Amino acid sequence: MHTTSGHWRLGALLALTTAIMWGVLPIALKFTLQQMDAVTITWYRFVAATLILGAILAHRGRFPRLAALNARGWGLLLIAILGLCGNYVLYLLGLDHVTPGTAQIVVQLAPILLLTGALVLFRERFSILQWTGLLIFISGQALFFNRDLAQLLTGGGAQSTGVWLVVASAVVWAAYALAQKQLLNVLGSDGILFCVYVAAVFMFYPASEPAQILHIDGFTLSMLVFASINTLIAYGAFAEALEHIEASRVSAIIALAPLLTLAAMVLLGAVFPGFTLEEPLDALKIGGAVLVVTGSIM
């Protein structure tokens, strides 16, 4: 069993770094979507991830040994590839229709769906605390979308389309995570991700337009670069945080990401009066967001 170092201040700081990275990521992506399409952005992000992670694996001599996979292993790897690729592009397509704060609240479904899948596939069990957390999470979602529930349930409108696309991104992410859990018996997590990244570069290239990067302004380019390295920084800090504090404490800290997104948008709206991504918040939405985060932590 892994033993943490006990450096809880460092561990908490690293976990908070992850939460901040994930909190501001949708804002950077939203700006990038103003001048680039979702598929091209996703392709560039996967190219950057492939080059950086490939260099790290080459330095460590830890490229994945695909010869160890049997037919079931290849099937699981295919699910992982399609799941994470689908997550990246569906989230961006949804983000094109909703605000970053809304996208962050909805995508919190992903870990809940992962837990639900574990109940069904791996015969895991929920404690009373987890069942209570699930009820609080659902209540928070309903409260956050209190004024939009009818439209979301009946369909129609950009808001409804965006929300359901983000829901779909959460579903396929859960499929990826469940497949990766099984693949860890034969491949390391970094090796699995490298396989996904390489496959994604080839999958998205035919539908992407790399030349778009020649026609964007400097600010959008900086947002694209940030989005491309954001996930690697976040996951690196996440993995290092687990070396210093318990996984439950890390998870509780990174669950704050949606609240950090909302706070960042309000702050940007206050500092820059022309900021156009500000979330229209009221007491019910704020309360719903807090319940979603509380339920996720539980």
C-alpha cells in the first residue's frame, strides 16, 4: 500500500494547482472557440500532449508495451481512445453553446457516472455518505438549472444543445475511465494516455484545419497554447499531490474547480467591464453550484 510523504502543505498546494488549472481551462477554451473550431482546437491539444508526453516517456524508456495486450485488452484500449477523444471534442462543442461555468457544473456528472459504472461493472458499493452525496449532487444540478429545466428536458435552444453535449462528454469520459481501470492491469496510466493521444492525432486530422492557426490573433494563440499544456500541468500536479496527501483529500480539493470557474468569471467581469463570458448568477445558481461541489466531495 502506498504511503504518503506527510507533506500536507505541499500536497494541498499541488492539488489546488490542479483545481485552478481545471477551473480556468474552460474560459481559455471559450476564448479560443471564437476564432477556431472545436475539432481543430482538439487536434492541436492532442498534438501538444503527444509531443510532450512522448518526450517524457522516451527519456524514461517507458513506452507502452502493446504486445502484452490480448484481444480483450485491445478492445478496452479502443474504448479508452474513443471515450477520451469523444470527451475532448464533445465538451468543446457543448462549450460553444453554454458559458464555462455551466459547462463545469454539468461535467461534474463524469465522476458520478464513473462511480455508478463501478457499482454495476465491478460490484463496488456505495456507503450511506456516498448515497447522500449523490442526492445532494442531483439537487444541486436541479437548483443550478432551475430556470432552464423545462427547456433542457424538452430540447431546443442553444443552451439545451450545449448542456446535452457536455452530458454526452461526461458519459464517454466515464467509459474511458472504466476501460482504463481494467487496462491498468497490463499498461501504465501514462502509456495508456500516450496511446490515446497518438490515436487522436490521426483520428482528428482529416476533420481539422491546422491552417486556422495562421489567421488567429496573438491572444487567441496564447489561449490555445495554454489550453494545450494545461491538462499536462494539471495531471502532473495531481499525480505529485497523491505522493504527499491522501487521495480523498486531493479529490476534495479538485472538486472545487467549478466554483473556481465561476469565481474567475465574476472577477474577470469586474476587472474588464467588456468581458462577455460572465455567468448570469443569482442566489439559486450559487446555491446549486455549492451543492454540486459538496455532493461531489461526499
